[in-house]
Amino acid sequence: MKTEARVVVIGGGVVGVSALYHLAKKGWGDDVVLLEKAELTSGSTWHAAGLLPLFNMSYSVGQIHKYSVQLYGELENETGQPVGFARVGNIRLAMNQDRMDEYYQYAATAKTIGIDVRFLTPDEILDLWPMCNIDGLVGGIVHPDDGYIQPADLTQALAKGARARGATIYRNTPVLNIEQTSSGAWLVQTEKGDITCEHVISATGNYARKTGEMIGLDLPVIPVEHQYIVTEPHPALQQRKKDGLPEMGVLRESDGSWYLREENSGFILGPYEKGAPCCYVDGPDPRAEYELFQEDIDRLAPHIEAAMNRVPAFGEVGIKQVYNGAIAYTPDGNPIIGPAWDRDNFWLNEGHSFGITAAGGAGWQLAEWIVDGEPTIDMLGVEPRRFGDY
């Protein structure tokens, strides 16, 4: 194993691998190393639903998401590695005028950063989603460039692109300790030896608080349980596929806090639970990988009922599988991307509740910042110091 590097990235999920890829793309490939305690994607990436929502009220996050979606559309051609990008669009529903007013406010932000968003009447929603019950809707918006991707395939494509530019990835290499030497360099201690480096990027997901403890920082990140349901096939979706009809877009009911999309001629329903339980409060088991929690369908009952009302066909199919995995959150729901406070050359890439969507843009801006000395977009919305005492 190498004993020296310019940058060490800790964490082999999509967020960490994207940072490695972008540093290599900036010409630092031979001097960057990624350390992953188990296998790539074995934390939260592997069980993510892979949605790519462009919608975000933050200018910073909007730019980050926009870049990611653009990059992912080009990555397969660059690397030869399929990423499973389905650009099916994303439809957000509004059940009241207040929600539509929010969409109008968002549209102004989207316009400034060049994101294509279009307003829909209820009838236009029905044209795009024939299985949707439009009763009670006042309208909606659609992002035509939105969709979903296969997170594990995306990560492997980024890894392939990074390796092709000289970057090194060490799997099954847990980090035991991180300390800054008197010279200002960082010493990263692992089970397989130590690496001295100029910069460290922490992209440790559910382990963020544990990583922060190693360098004496209290990071405002906590994982919570997020469940989503995969159903059996529905005859109407099977017929649409047989008839050669296009896949319908991701459907989101903001007021009901859920999303629905097609998956193998069935559905995926992803509810956002109010008061979802925190997990890994004291950190995950260091040996944990590909871990899920026991599902709790009762907690999802209000969301399931709302989805059945909006898309009656969803109530006509059986449940195939329920995933309940950890997703890291910050107090405001936006990630922490940038230099750690009071720690020179230690960079945070943590708290990604929409990690698949943000990974590309987060890696892009960190690479710009580290290599050239400053980001190329306004990063105030994801600034690590934006929170007070936590």
C-alpha cells in the first residue's frame, strides 16, 4: 500500500468515489487514494432508490444536482460502464395553491441556473401519467431531464474513470485513526498501514460522527431510517411495456411526502416519514456492510393510503420487498461540503440525504476547491460552518 499521497478520500460510496474521480480528472490521479473499509457501495449507496431530483430551493444544491445529472448522462460513453440512467422525467403534484406558489418560487431559482422546469395543469398531468387520479390537484411541475439511475453501477463507472486516470482504490481497508502532524500533514492510520497526505476528504456517510471524533469535531450529521416498498408487477404496466409505451416519470406528491416510480413493471413507493427514527446514534458497527433494518409497514400506513388514493393501481399489487436502510441527514437537510472548521486541509463531504443526486456535483466542487483554491459556484448553502453550536 502507498505510504504517501496528495489527497486521501475516506469512504467508498458514490460520494467518495465521485470526489476521487474529479480529483483524477483535474490531473491529480497519480497522487490520490481512496480508502474503503469494506466493498465499494456497501454503506448506504447500494440500497438507495437512485432518484435524481433536480428540485431544490437552494441555489448551491441546485447547481450541484444539475451538474450531477449532466455528468451521469455522459459517464457511460466515457467509461464504457453502463449506469442504468433512465431519463423519464419527474412530476411534482400540487394539491393546493400554497404548494403551487412554492413551485413558482422554485422556478425562479431554477431559471437562474438553467434548469428546465415546466408547469402542468391537472389534465396535462393525466396525459403524462394516465394511471394518476387527478382529483384534488391544482397543478404541478415537470423536470423533463430528471429520472433515476442504478447507484452501484454509477459508482463503479466513477471508479473506472478514476482508475483510468491513475487513482488508487484500497478496499477492505478500515481507517483506525486520523491525526495532524506538527508539519501540518495528515497521518491516516489503517489496518494495512499508514498514509501521510496533504489533504483528507471525509465521505464516510453513516460514520460521519465517528470520523469527526477522530479529529475532534462534532459533525451535525445523523443517520435516520428510510423505507421504500417494491411491488409485484401490475398488468397495466406490463401491457404498457408490451405496447412499446414509454416509462412514466417519477411521480411525487409533496403534500403526501412520497414518490412513486415504475420498477420491472411494478412500482417503487418511497415515503418520507415525519419523525423517522434515528439510527447509528453511537455509530455503526465497524464491521457493518450491506446492512438493513427490520421493516415497519405500520409506520408507512398514511403514505401508502395517500399513494393508493392518487394511484389506485398501486393498491392492486402485492409487496415484493421492503428496504429499510440508513440515510444521513443534517439539521436543514442539505449536505455539508467544504473545508472543516479549525482543521487545515480537512474537507467534509457528509450529510447527503440525496447522495446519489449530489455526488457528482459535490466531487466536482471539492476538486475545484482543492486543486485551484476556490469553488466555481456559490457554495454558501452547503457551507460546513452554517450551523451554530450543535
